[in-house]
Amino acid sequence: MRTESFHADRLLELFRINKIATMPQLKEALGTEVDVTIFRKLRDLSYTTSYSHRGAYYTLNEVALFNGLGLWSFRSVWFSRYGTLVKTCEAFVTGSEAGYFAEELDNVLHVETKAALLNLFREGRVRRDEFSGRYLYCSANAGDRERQIAVRRLQESKSDLSRSVFGGEEVPDELRARIILYFSLLDERQRRLYAGLESLKLGYGGDRRVAEFLGMDPHTVARGREQLLAEEFEQGRIRKPGAGRKPVEKKRPK
């Protein structure tokens, strides 16, 4: 009896066209109903699963264009170079400057992280301390944790400077008008980064609140926030070199 063979090239072609795929789509492409066969071929191609959508999506490492934070999304499906949501949360908390509140990490990862953080805490992979009435998740390493808490306390002591004008209290009409005027004087890149900064101050739900206040698309606010976090922006020049209208020489009468 001839052994049926399955070619990984079919999966490779699927990912190059669709970028991401579910298990049923992979089975259809390979012509098998056996999960083990799919995973064996995926291992040969070096793959990763989504940390959003309960890990239901797959992609190849060569397809995913991870940003400076190690994240990549396609059609609202999120992937991480760290792997699962639990591993991603652990990496972010451990490597953070001032720890994370759950709602802050929600805003960065675009998914709810409370359950993953709780599992990490119970397993001793991260620590948590009550801070301003909430749990601040920090590194399990004692020295790193102390530094994170010290930075967080410094940030809280400067809360007057870091508090967003979009923080929920009613903004006076005069202040609102001045904010809108200032916003109108910025170029497109500056508007996006300013909105992203205000969203970062607010934490979870900040994209929507800032977008409503400034009349922007929430996705534009999210893009500005992600660029700030990943430091993916150029300083100085707005246009590319050589862009814009060409200078016109003045004609002098002969």
C-alpha cells in the first residue's frame, strides 16, 4: 500500500498569499484531516500562533513583520515574537521600565491580559504589588522589581504633568478651544504622535476617547501610540528629500 505524502510547499504558498490561516484552512490546503501532519509541516517552515483569538491563527516567521515591540497584526489578528499571550505578557512585564497595570498592558497588546497576568503571578513568574488601589505587575527578580517600583513612584509623583486633558473630567470650553487650535497647527505626523501620547496617558480605552475629542479615527490614534512605544518615527524632516514644489527662477528683464 502506497504511503500518502504531503508537501509543505502547499502551506508555504497559502501563507504567502493569505499571510495567516486557521487549522481548517491548513488542512484543506494540505489535503489531510490529521492535526499531527499539519504541525509536522509547520515545524519545518518555522511558524507561530496568534496570541489573540485564542491562538486560532497561524503564520510563518518569515511572513510576520514584527515591530519594535515584537508585535505584528494582520486583519486584527495579533502575533508576538514571544509566542503565546502568557509568554508575551511575561516578556513585557519583565522587560518594562515601571511594571504594568493590567489595563495598560491591555492597551499595548490590544487584548485583555488580566487572566494571563494572574496565571503568571500564581506560577511565580511575575510579582505584583498594590499600587494606587490597583495591582502593578513587576519582574519576579527582586532587584528589577525594586527598580520598576521606584520608577513608577517617580512617575506617580509627576502625575500633574502626565495627566491627560482627556481623562474623563469635563474640559472647559475655553481649554477645549485652545487644544483644538493647537492641534490644528500641527502637521499630520505631529497630530498622530500627539494623539498617541495622550492615549498612552489614559491607558485602556484611550484611543477611543482621544479620537472622539479630536475628531480622529481611533486607528490613527493607535498608530501614533504604537510608533511612540516602538520609537518608530523620524525627527525633523516631514517630506522626503526632494519632495514639494520645485523652485521657480525669477525672470529678469534683459
